[in-house]
Amino acid sequence: MAEDALARRYDSVVFDLDGTIYLDEEAVPAAPATVRGVRELGVRVAFVTNNAVRPPSAVVEKLARVGVKATVEEVLTSAQAVVRLLGGERGLAGVKALVVGGPGLREALTRAGARLLEPGAWREAEVVVAGLDPELDYGRVRAASLAIAAGVPASRVDDVLALVELSAAARRPVRTYSLGMRQRLGLAGALLGEPELLILDEPANGLDPAGMHWLRRFLRGFAADGGTVLVSSHGLAELAQTVDELVIIDRGRLVATGALDELTAGGRSLEDAYLELTGELS
């Protein structure tokens, strides 16, 4: 019989997973029965996948959900293949690795003895390993890149995204962000290094009323916590609701400095004060 010939000719059969055993979360028709039949012939079975995100234990769990029994020892992922290419335990023991990738890749490297670095320690990296990371998005990449440049820990990225209220949108493509959300993302980058001084150019540009209210509240809170904010803007009405001190410059010439209350004394608006000081008020 053909089955017996197969058993005599081969010691083992290796099954690809994606598209052969399952498609997404569904078993390929007849795949579970085929695997059982091969096992009944006494032939060893193995499963391979180019998915470096899932560790072998997660692959075994998925196989079970589609009706295929397997053990962790029977699964080879691309993450494990990477480990072998890098010399296995002998080549990776104690090596400092900077990893961009999912849990499967991280687990495989850790099991081999590699020391995984936080992005802030990128200068110490002896090897860089990149793979698919389902948690990665442009916002995080941008913030993480700035974090590396600023030498701050990776956890700070999530902190600043939360601070500017972008955590819920962190995995969305930035092209879907509104102008206000992009302004907040830029602000998050500026906050990575925990600065004492923020210098912002037209931060309220293009914001809707809700966005301006949020920005005003944020900047006042930053100042209340001991920080200093220097804002360059032509939006005088908005500045009048936000700032404490003013520096008025006209055509490169310093016109006036002082507290907001002083410059707007007598009930005049900041706009009136500006126009009068710059000689534009007729």
C-alpha cells in the first residue's frame, strides 16, 4: 500500500502550518485526519512556521483548536531558526541583543541565553534582531526612535502617549490621525526626556475648540508642576487664556515684556495691547 511505502521510505514528515494545516483560525479540510494518519504509520511528525510572533507553546495551543495534536518539541518557528543561525546557545549566551519583534522571537532569544536590551540601552547592543511585532505602529516607532536618541527607557514611550491622551490610538496608522492628534504626538516626542522647559511654535494651530481646551489645560498643568513653557504664537485670544508673562516682538524688534495682567490693564484685550504697542492700532 502507498501508506506502507511512505512509512518505509521516510523517517519523518514536516508539515508547514500556514495554508497547509490551517488558514487563520480554521483547519484546512482533511489536514487533521492526514496528520493523524501519518502518526499511525509510526512516522515522526514536525511542524514549521515562519511566524516568529508566537512561541512554540502558543502554536501547540492553536493546533489543538483546529483538531491537531502536537508537542512543543515538534514545533519549529522562524524565531528558533534565527537562534540557530546566530549560533544557538553557544553563540548567544550572554550576548546583548536589541530586539524589535514579538514575544516568540524574544522568548527564543532569551531561552538561548541572550540578554535583551531596552531601547534606551541601544549603544550596548552586540546584535540587533528584527522581526514582526504586532504591537508596533508608526507612533510607537517614532516615539521609540526619539527615546533611543534621548537615552530614555522604553517605558517612557507609553508614559508620554498616556500623558497626551493617545494611548487608545497608539496602534492606529498616523495617517488616520486628526491634526490635533498629530499635534499631541509631536508634543509626546518633546516630553520624552522629561524637560523642565518646553518651547512650542503655534501649538494650537488647526485645533478645534476641544483641542485648544485640552492644550490649554495641559500647558497650565505642566507649569503648575514646576515646568516652564515658552509659546510662540499669533493667536492672541488663545494666549490670553493661557500665559502668565508676555514678550512682544514686532518685525524682529522687542516691543514689550511683562505680566499679562499689566499689559492688559484697564480692561483692554491682548489684541488691543499688541496693536497699540506695535503702532498698528489706528
